[in-house]
Amino acid sequence: ACSKFSQRSCEECLKNVTCLWCYTNNTCIDYPVRSILPPSSLCSLSNARWGVCWINFEALIIAIAVVAGLILVSVAVCCCYCCYCRRRSRSRPDEEEEQLARKREERRLQSLQRKHERKLKHDEIRKKYGLLQDSDNPYSRFENE
């Protein structure tokens, strides 16, 4: 079927997907489906056209390889980045828990310090007004005058 388009034009030949155009002798041949790439005895890759006439088979293979390589590299980079983020996010809760524990301890110490200061202040007020019992003699008699 493809041989009837020989000696015509590349566009007419490549309307059929199973055809391959060779510029060396302007022939339209059946694409060799048994092998992935057409053998050089059939037509050299730089002169073979398949799919579109404006790009040769060699450039088409290189373009497809570059696009496939970019996709593979981007997938690999994404996987590595995701693994790095997971590892980093796992270590963050430990650091955050440590910070929260430190802040909790600081607040507890500040609270105890304020409580002690309040007790001292209240004791001074009790002492001033005679409400503080002597710690030396806790069994002192309560005088009601």
C-alpha cells in the first residue's frame, strides 16, 4: 500500500501511519514494525521521515529521548524532594516538643517564683499588722483583748 506513494510527495506518503518516507531515493516504504528503528540498509535515519515531513527520524528519536529523560529526571527529583521533606517533617515534631517542654518548664519556674514573692509580701503585711504568729513558738496563746 505504501509503495504506490513512491515518487510523489512526503506529505501524501505520511498520511498513512504505517508508511516511512526516504529522501535519498524519494520512496515510500512500509515501516518495519518488527524492528523499532528502521535498518540503515532500508534508509538512513537522517533521511527517513515518519509521522511528519519536517523532522527526520534521527532528530525525532533524539527529541523523544530528551523529553523522556527530562520526565525521568523530574520524577526522580520530585521523589528525592518528597523523601527529604518527609524526613525533615519527622524530625520537626521532636524539636517542637523539646521547645514546648522548655517553655512549660520556664513558665512553671516563673510561677513558683511569683508564688514565693507573693508569700513574702503577704507575710510582711501580716507581720506589720500583728497577724503573723512567731515561727519560734507555734503554741503561743491566742490573746483576745
